Amino acid sequence: MKLKETQKASIDLVQEELDSIKEANEEFWHSIQELIRYGVPGHDQKGHWAEIRMKVRPLQTDLIGAVKEKMPEGWFKNMASLNRAIMAVGCKVVLRLMSMHKGEWHEILDGLNKMAKKARLEEFKNDMAILRGNIIECNKMAPEEKLRLVEQLGGMEKRFMELGNSGKVDEGNNGKGE
């Protein structure tokens, strides 16, 4: 009977993972729709722009014409606006596709990142220990002030280490960890 409960718990985890993937996909496709609907400006805030000229097959212009015909009224201002939106959507889809293909270097880079993170956390702990020792050895502070500072440092160190180990901030309390 315990085996069935374990299987049920694993099915819940699988379902949660599937729901997470579905939610991420919905967000992605919503962002694609926003790009198509609202387009991309032809220049930045300072007026900078670049021109791209390319040769395409007649079939590709026919496809753009078909997209234009299917677009609801008012979703693009002119053909340049439509072409910019199509290009932005294409770039976003390609980037998403490339992030799905994790090659042999992905695991190596991920491992190196984890090693560097661990080293940074160790350095931070050592620096905090040195700072705590300097506060304790300081002759110009009252013992109550030293205690307050050491406790404050301890709380900060704990929050930082939790942040470093989890990789995210608890947004319910603005990252204070309390």
C-alpha cells in the first residue's frame, strides 16, 4: 500500500512539471503574439536605425503576403512594420529553439558555474569571519555595539547564503529572509 502512495506522489511531481512547461509555453506564445500585434519600432530612442537588405525567393514574399492577409485590421501600420515584427518573431523563435538544444558544452559550462559559485560563497564566508573577528577585536566600540553588529552580520550572512544556495529571493519579504 505504501508503494501506491509513493507512485501517486511521483505522478503529482510529473504533473507539476508538465504544468510548469505548459505555463512557460503559454508565456512564450503570448510574448510572440505581443510582438506581432504591437510590432517593433524602426529606431531606438535616440533615432538610431539600421537597414537590412536581402534577396529572397518569390515564395517568401508570397508567404509574407499571406501573413498580411490573415492579420487582423490595425495590427501593423505598413509593410516595414510587418516585416520588422516577422523578423523579431523569427529571432525569438530561433533563440528559443537554440536554448532547447543543450550541447556537450552546456554541461561543462554549468559545472564550471557551480564550481565558481561554491568558491564565491566560501570566499564570502571567510570575509565575514574576518570582519566579525575585526569587530570583536576593536577596542573603540562598546561591547553592546559589538554584539549588535556581529548579530546583524550573522543575519546578513545567513540571508546571503540562503540566497546563494537557493538561487532566488523570497519576494514575500523583499529578499530579507525574515
